[in-house]
Amino acid sequence: MVSPPKQVKPPSELRPLHWLLLVSVFVIATCGLIYELVAGTLASYLLGDSVTQFSTIIGVYLFSMGIGSWLSKYLDGNLLKWFIQIELLVGLVGGFSAPLLFVLFEQVASFRLLLYLLVGLTGTLVGLEIPLLMRILENQITFKDLVSRVFTFDYIGSLLASLVFPLWLVPQLGLIRTSLFFGLLNVGVAAFLLFRFAETRSFRTTFTAILGLSIIGLTTAFVYAEKIMAYSEGATFQDAIIYSKSTPYQRIVLTRNNRELRLYLNGNLQFSSADEYRYHEALVHPAMQARPNAQQVLVLGGGDGLAVRELLKYPAIRQIRLVDLDPAMTSLFRQNPVLVRLNQRALLSPKVQIINKDAFTWVREDTVRYDVIIVDFPDPSNYSIGKLYSTTFYNELEKRLAPDGLIVVQSTSPYVARKSFWCVRNTLAAVGFQTIPYHAYVPSFGEWGYVLALRNQHWRVGGALPAGLRFVNAQTIRDMLYFPPDMAAIPTEVNKLNNQVLVQSFEEEWAPYGQ
């Protein structure tokens, strides 16, 4: 005997509350992707800004969602009750994930294990949501309409999450408040379902108490998010934190002790005020002493203004263009009194034009030719930075050079990352530049490397240098040209846009040092 087909309501007769259930798909899809983005960003902040972090987080999260979807078939009985319970768990686990990970970063031995366990648990719970919701609605909508509507709301929610996360959530709320806020949204979905559907009356009292405690806990943590972040960063950084800010591009932290001021980006030391002059004098003056009459200078990166400070010691310069991606960085070093003193008001000079754009794109659109180009990007720890060390980018820089112009590129440590250093040099040579590699000792970093790139060998030691330099003179420049055997040249692959071998080398060489 054949069973009669299930009777489903046509779309026009869909109950209003079930429309609201579909809207909840939009909310939970947004929340789910936000937790994934929070975990990936947090991992890059704490474990190093690397493509590996995001790739593994996304992989574990999606795999866990698959497990959750598979497990959903074992949930029977009151499906609405199951769904409300899962929403509560997603809100609590996802919401508290960021504060918990920040606080425990310096406290647990196997942080990566804890990170992936939380990501896996969140992904599994999120994977349960959509299959359960589809089963709840299966008798209310035809199958084709159900699939169409559920996945439409799901994908629209994911799009919203991907847009608001970098543009508004991270700069305005920060990672901790973002995860807590979306935890509250998940709990809000659970509360909505609990009080709008008659089927929940039998367990409404118990769940109301759980909901109340969850909202109180998440809201309290949201209010005290800055204190949680201060506590976690206080355990991470040895010195007192005097400034911290999350931007769409990075986490900026400034620390201070009796001796020095230190800048950290995504947890990585960028400079110490005690010895930054060594790094920046070595970056700027070997190039400028050969081009003391340079008039147009381009600085890529270096949003702290410290390289610009050194350049302004050459009176012939008419204009310095500084291209740095993060406006929060350049604003900080133009406005903070302590930092303005450190860079000697360099970014306030009328000679300086600040451009907050991605250098890779901007250089391709620029039409000016420069006498000197200073490349002061962060180390190539991920592909988005690695492209700025590629043959493609160096070819664009060559087009921006005046006939007798030259480029200097900061090129990581030739001692710690020997292969990476010579990869930068060999990549510049592959473009057709004559190269002059050199290095300097900076106590906070050890041996640090640079590469001069010219169209010809018209470069000499002994040119004019400004008065009052603390580190660089003609003799130190000569010394910087000598490489002992443990830093001497080695053959490497060339860093191209389609292989990014430099990023791979950099990660391998710096991994033992926790970078």
C-alpha cells in the first residue's frame, strides 16, 4: 500500500512565524561566519600573521560543520527544543571564544590545541543548525522552496558578515566584543523561538533561566571587554601598555618601560625607541649618501615616520610621498605627542604627502619618477605582504625610478633567515637590477639586512652624510657590505607572484624563533 504524499502549504500560505524562522537563518549564518573570521584573525594576531593560520582555521571549521550536519540525523523528538538548545550553545561557545583564547594564550602549554578544539566545537554546533531548521520546516514548505529560501538567507548572511567584519566590527568593537555581540544574537534567536512558538511551553521555564544567565554572562563580558583585553595583553607583553587599537588591517600595541618605547603589530615587534635609529639610519643613509641631491623620494610602508625623519635631514629633498595602508598608523604617529617627538614631527612636515592605499595597486597607477625609493614593508610573513617582494612589484618600481635613481629594500635577517634574505636580493636581480646587499646590527633584532637596487653600479661609499648621525658613517657603511661565511650568499628561487617562495622560506626560518 502506497502512503499518501505529505501535504505542504504553498508559499502563499506560509505562516508568519515560519517566515521569521527563515529570517533566523540569516542571523545564524551571519553569526557562524563571524565566529570563523574571529578565530582566523585571532590566530593571526597571536600565532603570527600567516596564511597558514587562516587556511587551517577555515579547513577545521568547515570540516566540523560537515560533522555537525552528519550528526543532525541522530537528533529526534522535539526538533524545536533541540534547535533552541543548539542556539544557546553556539551563542555561549562562539561568544566566549575570543575572550577565552586571549586570556589563556599565555596560560596554557598547547594553545593551538585549545584553539582548534574551540573552532571544531563551534563549527560542529553551527553545522547542526541548518539541517535541523530544514527538518522543522519540511512540512510547511515544498522541498524546492525550502532549499531555495534557506540557502538564500544563509548566503546573504554570509555576505553581510564578510563585509561588516573588516569594515566596521573589528575597528569599532574589536575581536572580543565582536564575538560576544554575535553570541548575544544567537542567544536572542533562541529566546525568540522559545517565546513565539506554542510547542515550547513544556520546557519554557527551565530554558528561561538558562537564557537569562547566558545573557547576563555575555553582556557582562561585553561591558568589561577592554579590561579582559588589557589583562590578556598584560600577560603577553612584559612592559606597560600605553596604547592599543584594532584596525581593519592589524592590531597596534605600544608598550613602555623606563628605558624604551616599543611598537608591536599583530604581536610582532616593529621597533624599540632605544635602538630604532640604527635600523632607520642603515635603511636610509647608504642610499642617500650616494644621491644627496635627490628631490623626489618615495617611502613605501614606514607609517611610523622614522624613515621620513632621516630623509628630512637632506635639504635638497622637495617632496616625500609616504604610502602606508593603515590610516590609523599614520594618524597615531602624527598626533601622539610621544611618537611625534620620536619621529621629530616628520609626518607634519609640509614636504611630506601621506597616502593611505595599498602600495601594490597604488604604484601601478602612479606616474611620478623618483630619485630614491625606500621600501620599508613588514617582513613577508604572509602572501598579502609577500606580493610586495615579488618580481611583479619590483618591475613596477623600476618604472617609477628616475634614470639615475635607486631603491633600498628592508630584507629581514641574513643570519636567522639567510635563505629569505638572499631570495629578496635574487628577486631584485632577476628583474634586471644591479644589487648591493648589506646588513647592520640592531640590538632588538640582531643582524638585519637590506638590499640596494640600481640600474647600474653608480654607487659609492663616502658621499655626503648629514651631521649628527648616531650610527652611520663612511666606515660603518663599508663594514655593512661584508658578509661572514654564515651569512654569505646562497642560491635561491626567485619570488614570483604565482609561487610566493619567499613566504614559505620566511615561515620555515623564523618558526623556531616564534615569529
